[in-house]
Amino acid sequence: MRWLKRLLWMVALAALVAVSLLSLRRAPIPVELSTVVRGTVQQTVDEDGRTRVRERYIVAAPLAGTLQRIALQEGDPVKAGAVLAMLAPNPATLLDPRTRSELEQRLAGAQATELRMTALVARAEATLQQSQADLERTRKLAAGNIVSRSQLEHDQLTVTVNTRLLEVARFELRTAGHEVEQARAALAASKAMAEPSMADLFDVRAPVAGSVLRVLQKSEAPVSIGTALLEVGDLNDMEVVVDVLSSDAVAIHPGTPVWIEHWGGDAPLAARVQRVEPAGFTKISALGVEEQRVNVVIDITAPLSARAGLGDGFRVDARILVRSVEDAVVLPTSALFRDGAGWAVFVDAEGMARKRGVRVSLRGTEQAAIGAGVQPGERVILFPGDAIADGTRVRGL
């Protein structure tokens, strides 16, 4: 019976030791986990920008006189040739030979501008026709796999850019013609100002159809020649200007896809880069650091119905695509942490955190493409803190 008592004491002691060890063992740390998958990773340049009307026109007083109160308000639609403002010419000013000479010089200058814009329109039309012919030839060659797909896309982009340049040249020609009409009308009024009865109101008309963006001179007041009265533009033809770091601008090219976000609508707007301006400028950041920035001009390609309410000078966020990797091993960037000169993650190995070095192929804003180190299906720990180390017991939330 003595050996039985000794055996019972030994069993009780072993049970006590086991309970003590279990009580001393740390409980698993709750962590947030994410599964490694295959997918597409995009690297983007994210910056805020401003919308602006592509072609705006400042309507100025073609002659000196008394401006009548302007009834138009900002946002009012106007048609081409509509009366925007009315001027009561100053008889003494109109009869002044010096003023008349200035009006003649202004008419000559406007006519010269119109001739120059006519030549630019002709050149833009010829350039567009040539690029369209090149595109047609490239399409035929691409059908036979003689030229690369990139060459076809390049020629398509060239046609699109040349079409836009032709539209801009035609707009400039229309505005130049309007300047000629206004200058000719002002000169005619000056030459006919022989009697006081000619002090009729002079109509200042809209050069293009669009909307009133700003009323610069609202109240009745004397104005001189060239005084800015209103600003007119087409709100349906807008672009976005984003300033990016010069180091980021090197990787951005015309035609690059862009997504316009946080503009006030429910969904992002599709867009693309129109051009990257060649000259940079210095800007002080919010932290007081001097940065070299470059303006990137972006075309909004989304339909008008998708961007209803978007106006001139609105703040937006732009995501400009720089690089993209398809069919990659993808994990959240929040799982990555620095391990010496490289990157590493913690993998959940049956409730145990195991540190794993990884090779990052492409690091985006929210996701990263991994070249080696993890496989699809494995689970990684997000936001690993100081409490997580190799061998730490963890449990998913």
C-alpha cells in the first residue's frame, strides 16, 4: 500500500506542475490576418488637383465709355453672339484722333491674329489628315502582325491629340474673328460720331457659346478700352491640372490612365493624361520643405452625365497609373515591414507567427506584388507591432 500512496503523490505533483506551466504560458495575441492571393497590382501617383475650363474667354470693353449694369449672373448660359453688356460711348473720346488711331491699330492687330490663326487651323487640319492616314496603314499592318500593338496605340493616340489641337485652333480662330468684329464695330462708331445722337448703346457680344464664369465688372461705371468685363467658357469642356513631384513626372506620359476621385460624385471619373508640362516650379510643402513640382494636364473622358455638377476650379483627387503587374502574388502593404535592407512579413503557421523574408516586385498604395517569399493561400499578419516576434502565438480576429 505504501507504493500506491507514493504513486498517487507523484501523479498529483505532475498534475500540479502541468497546471503551473499552462498558467505561465502566454495567451495567443489577437491579430488581423489577410490571405495572400493572385491579382493585379497598380502603382499610382496620388495628388490633388483643380478643374478648369479648357478654353476660357475674357470679354473686354472694345471702347471707352460708361458701362451699363450687367444683369447676367455667374453660371448663366449664353449663346455665341448674345449681348453680354452694353456701353454708352464717350463722344469726346470717340472723336479724339488719338483714340481713333488706337482703334485702327487694334483692328489691324486683330486682323493679323485672325490670319495667323487661319494658317494654324490649316496646318492642324493637314497634320490630322496625315496622322489619320498613318493610323489606317498601321491598322492594316497590325492585322497581319507586321507591326506591334504599341505602334498601333501610339498612332491612335497621335490622331486623338491632333484632333484636340485642331479643335483648339478652330476655337482660337473663332475668338480672333470675334475680336475683329468688335474692333471694326468700335472703329465704325468712332468714325460716325459726328452728332450727339450717335451716343447710342454699344453691344458687347459673346464670342462663343458657354456659361458666364465670372462677372468682373458688375455695376455701372466708366470703363476704358480693354477693361475686363466678364469671363465666358464652356463647362462641358473641362480638364484637370495636377502638380506632382518632378521625380514622379518622369514616369507619367500622355495617354496614361487616370481616375478622378473625391470630386463629389458616387464613382470615380475615367480620365487620361493629356500632357506633362516641360517646365517645373518650386513649391513649399505643408511641412515647409521646398519641392520641385510639375503640372500634369488631364482630360476627363467620362461622359457628361457621369460628372454632372462638376464646375470650374473644383478640387479633386487624381490617381495617375504609373506601373501595373498582372497575375502577381498579392498581399496588403500593411503586412510588410523593414527587415534590414529588405522586406519581411509574419505568416500565420497554425497559430504561430513565423517571420518570412519577401522580395517586393511592385509596391502600390494598398497592395504589393511579391516576387518570392510567400504563396497564394497563406495568411499574413497585418500591422504587426512590437509584441509580434518569430514564434509568437497568435489568433485571428
